[in-house]
Amino acid sequence: MRKLVVLLSTAILAAFPAGAAVAEKKPPPPAQSEVVYQRADLGAGLSFGQPAGTIEYGGATWEYSQWTGQDRQIGFGATELIASWTADTPAGTWIQIEMRGTAPDTKWYVMGRWAYGESDIQRTSVPGQGDADGTVSVDTFVAAAGKPIDSYQLRVTLYRKPGATGGPTVRTLGAMASAVPERKTVPVSPGGEAWGVELNVPRRSQSIHQGHYPEWDGGGQAWCSPTSTTMVLGFWGKWPSAADTAWVDPADPSPEVDYAARYVYDHAYQGAGNWPFNTAYAGRYGLDGFVTRLRSLTELEKFVKAGIPVITSQSFKKGELPGAGYGTNGHIFVVIGFTATGDVIVNDPANSPANDDARRVYPRADFENVWQRSSSSGGIVYIIRPPGHPLPAGVPGVPANW
């Protein structure tokens, strides 16, 4: 072996002129997440068709009609899928969203049972669906180890009281399929497209709601998602009316936040942080809302430049995000802009003693790392905007993720 090493060394040196430097071999940069977001073509909306039968659910009888989407090719082996939708569900109606893998074939998994109101069913995710092909973790289908899916279908079942006319209408439906690489750190991405841009998004604190309405998880630390969703709805001028929030304690400083927490609450998860339930709530106000993953802050800047604030999900230990002053196993806030040097301006509802204290500036590299790494959300965002407000152009050469 020693002789082999000498011969190899001689051959390597002979391949370079005397004095030439041998380039140091550097490891390849960490892979980006593979992501694709695909919308179902529902035209003007998916409405109740000819009833296919009846079922018993929640102590009542319901008639239903069903729509099954086309087989969608993903383009890579996806380890996760999140469906999101917006729908009108008048009293006496509700919907169920399902997905199944088609390569490999799986059973149908329930991704959510949704109604805007509370008089007919409890809005809920469905636990206990795991099998050899995968499971549903609250709002996310997670493929079993070594069994990613290459294609899938979505299915929607619309329910109404027997003999009723009309029914629910599903206005938008889509799914984000992804494969997030295992990586502990994420390099900072280039930018500049939205540096110096800051959107005027209303500020709201979750902290001032500590102890409010324990039946919907009690405010405070638990309400980061509805608080962030409320801020973006306020940006688009779509908050609930005073009549809508008349049931909230008059002393409450931000009744619109309590209202959102109530109407995004997932009764199985027992929390207000179900991602698609938050974007579906935005649909109550005629907005288009969906959940996807962005691959970098470079992509996120495109939305800010287009005038669209972005809600992000992240986790971090205390000290990993300078300026935050806390750690979290999972937290939601709103990216509203960028400083002139590219740092991230957010409305962070945590640890804010008053609504006006929510604005924070976080260092770009630290923010991107705690948002994108695999131990965090891997770049999860909510995109909420009026249907007539155009999305930014996608990134050429990669699958469309919005």
C-alpha cells in the first residue's frame, strides 16, 4: 500500500507543471429543497353536484357529492405534501379534503374537515391515519421512510343537509409536494430585489391575549398563527366587522385576533396553528390563500417587491435569532420588508407588550438559517392576497412553487 501511495503521488505531480497549485477539493453546497406547488383547475369554483349518497357524521345525516382531481406528476420523490384551499361553507354545509399517492399507490388520507362556522361540525384534522405508506401529521402527509411519492391525486367531498339546495363551493385548491434535504445550517442567499422596501402591515401582539378564551387554546404563546394571519388580512383591509366580534370582551385591545383564533381552531390538534386552516380562514374574506415552501429569501423578496407580505414558520433556540430574545419549538410571524442592507423586517407577535412593539429587524443570515434548515419548517410560508393582485414571476429552471 505504501508503494501505491508513492506511485499515485508521482502521477498527480506529473499532471501539473512545476509550481502549479493543486486546487483544493471543496464539498458541494447543501442541496436546496425540492418543491412544487400545483393548483387544481376548478374554473369558477367547485359546487355541489348530483348527490352520490348520504352518511352519518357528528350525530347528523348528510348528503354528499364528490370530485376527484387528475393524477399529478411531481417530478421528484416527495416526502411531504400539504393541501390548502379556500371555500364558502354556508350554514348546513362542510367539506372534506383528501389526498392519495398514485406512485406508489396509497389509501386516501384525510387532510382536513373544514367549515367556516361552528354550528354543524367541528373543524378538524384527523389523527391516527398512519400505515405502511405514510401518515398525516396534523396538516401534512409524511411519506414512510424510503417510500416517497412521485404522483398524487386530491379529492374533495362536499356535504349538505339532505334536501337542501345549493351547498358549499370550493373556490381554490392546491397542494405543495416537497423533499427537504437534511441540513443543519443553510447558507445565506443573494438578494437585492426588495432591499429598502417595507410594507405597511398592521402590527398585532399575541402576548396581550394571554389567557383569553381557553376553549380556543388560551391566547398568548398559542396564537402566533392567527395573530399573523390577522395582520395580513388587515393589510388587505379584510378584518371582521364590529358586529362579527361583538361576542369578544369589550376590553380586548384586538378583538380581530380572538375572532381569527376561534375560526381557525383545529379541534383534534387543539390549537390554532393548523397551516391550511389559517389560509382557508383568509378565504372567508374573498382572499386567495395557500401554503407552500419557498427555497430562499431570494424567492421571498419577490413577494415583498410585488407588495405581498409573507407569513413564515420557523423554530430556533434562544440566541440563534439575534434580537428575538426567546427560543421556540415553532413560531409564525410576518415578513414585511427588508432593510437597505438586506436584513429582514418582520412583524413578530411574540414577546410584544403592545401591538406597536411587534416590528423587529432580524439579521438576514440568521433568519434564513432558522427558517430553511431541516430541523425547522424547511421554508414553510402562507401566501395570502386578493385574487386580482398578481403573484410575482416564478424562478426559471426550477419547478413552480407558487
